[in-house]
Amino acid sequence: MAQRVRDVMTGAPVAVEPLASVREVARLMRDQDLGAVLVTEGDELRGLVSDRDLVVRVLGEGAAPEKTTVVSVCSEEVVTVGSDEPLGLVVEATGSSKRVTPDCDSETAKQRNSDTEGSPHMGHGGNVITELTIDHREVEELFARIESQPVGDEQRRKLADELTIELVRHSVAEEVHLYPAVREHVPDGDEIADKEIADHARVEQLLKDLEGLDATEPDFDHLVARLKLEVSEHVRDEEARLFPLLAAAWTPKGLDELGEKVRSAKNTAPTRPHPAGPSTPPGNKLLGPGLGLVDRARDLLTGRGQS
């Protein structure tokens, strides 16, 4: 029997208001692990916005996410299909430039949005740019949490460990998969990738210097401040320059596949800084998983990074 749309649906789509900011919608997509949301006004479907729309029409154009409305960047031509329609109809429709969504009323979509609001984060999903951008926001949040604790408080050390784990996993995944893709697909990609890897080297050395310090030691806060400055500059450069260039140079399928590779790499990457280790293939691909296994064993024994 031929498959129908309902056999592969993941649930009713989430809907947002047309005047919602891109930043609000991006956070919603992150928190609910969504690749796209509907844009509705009352009972009227205004369009659909996907993670690619956010990258190409917001990041790629240099627009301010907090000032850009979602209706201004959404795809307006949306084909709807009923849940009982043959799946082949969707395959045929997706061969066009239009977006396809299951045919459900806006109240159903709004109800799902309400029911899932505040649900725990279950992973990023999305293409490589969405994945890494969300990593950046999570790192920024960890810096803010460290700064919110009293000077010398033990919690600052614990949060610094969490920050180190996130930064190392993120950096390794970029070095194994993102930067080789940049070299291959982006004009002047070698120069860009070399610059980003140099940024990583400075960050990793700071993490190594921070690793053995207690939060009460004078150098602790100084190193955290230097680390934040280095990471912030790196993030700004990637989001303002590298990501738009990559989005313009590569196919949506390629970006999606790279996102999967980055997620997989983060699962096996080291969790501690290894500044002497290789930062380019094939060395990092060969040594990374082994270092990651050792790091995770040490973390398990010491309770490091566990809230």
C-alpha cells in the first residue's frame, strides 16, 4: 500500500504571528527542534519560514534579527496537502520552488505551540549554520551565567568546566567538517579557514591555562575575561562573514548533510583542551575520537561538567 502524508508527519506545525521578530522565531525553532514554522494571521496562512530562510535572508543580508519581522523573510508560496494524500504528491510538489506543509488549521498549529512551550531542549537539528549558531548562543549564555556568580564562588569553576566542554566540542567539529568544506566551496576558503583555526588555537590555549585554576585564584577571572573577548570576536567573524559566504556557495542539501556530520562529531569529540593536538584532517579525525573517549572517562570519574 502506498504511503500517505500522515505516515511520515511529525505532528501539527507550529505557527507564529507575522510581526514576531526573527530572533524570537529562531529561539522557538531551537528550543522545539524545528526546521520550519508557519506564519499565520488569524485563520490566514501568510507563509512559511525555514532555517534556510533565516540564514540566507537574515544572516546573508546582514539584517538585525531582533528588528526583522518573520513575515518579511518567510516564503509566501506554500502548497498545502491533506494528511490522507499519497506521499508521492508531496514528492512531486517539492520538485518545484514552493514550500509544502501538511494541511491543518491554524488553531491546531497554535495549540501545539502552546502545548510544547517551555519544553526541554532536545538537540539543535537543522543545517550546519543553524547548528553552530545555536552553539554560539549557548556559549554566550554560559559566559553570562559565570559572570552572574559572586567572585570566587565554586559555581564559577563548575560553569567554566561546562563552558570548556562546549567550546572544545564545537571547535573540534568545526575543524573536522566545517573548515574543510569552507576550503572546498568558499572563494578564498583557505585563507578564511586558516584564520578561524588560528582563533581556535588561541582559545584552546586560554582554556588550557584556565583548566587547573580554582575560582578563588586571581588569574581565574582575568582568563575568563580574555576568553570571552577571543570567543566573541571569533563568533562575530563567523556569523558576519563565513556563514553567509558558505550559505551562498553551497547547496541546501550540502548544508544539511554537513549539519549531521557536525552533530555526529560533537558526540565523540574531546571535552578537554588539547592545544598540542592536530587541528586539521586527517590527524584530528584519527585522534579526536580516542581523545574524546579518554576525556569522557575522566569526566565520568570526577563528575566534571555534570550539574
